Amino acid sequence: MILLAACQSEPLGGPLSIEVAATSPITALQAVNDAGRRCWTGSGDHRFRAYRLVPELDTTAGNPRILVTEKGREAGRPQLVIESSGNPVKIETYGPLAHSRLGSRINADIMRWSSGDKRCAGHG
């Protein structure tokens, strides 16, 4: 029963839509971008080895976002879009990676990083 309760507290994969305590959509995504570069693409984590983060934070049209693209195909279709908007600030994700086996890991990381916790997964 305790194991079941622990499993139920894990974020599910799929598109994410959460409100975060941030001063602006850009500051919310900057935290996610910094941690994503360190923990996903900069750490040697084999699950993210094929991807690159492309931040579009300083935008005059539309919402700031981070595109997760396949390395070498940065101009191709993003595999994940992490977008932020509004007041209160909301972060949303969509794209094929949200529905993949990495979806729950991505959601857990974004939830942790957007709350101010800068740790990578698996580090206490």
C-alpha cells in the first residue's frame, strides 16, 4: 500500500500545464532552460543525448518558449515545446516527447525546476 501511494505521487507523462510562482514567463523559462542545459543536455544523460535545447525567450511576438529539437536538425520539427505565459505564470508542454517514455521524467524535472529546486533527477 505504501508503494502504491508513492507511485501515485509521481507526475504522469503527457502534456504538462502548471501555474508557477515566477515574476514573469521569461524568468520561469530561464530557470527551466538553465537546469535543462545542465541536467539534460550537459550531463551526459543518455536519454537526452540526441536532443538540443533552443531557447526563444526574448520574443516580441507570441509567448517565450524552449524548443527541444534533435541535434543536427534544429530547424526541424521540435520534439518538445515548453511554453510560458500569463499572470499568474503558467508553463505548458506539448509535442512527441511529452507522450514518450521520457514524459514523466520531463514533467517531474520541469515541476521541480520551476519551483526553485535546481537539482537534477536522482540527486538528493
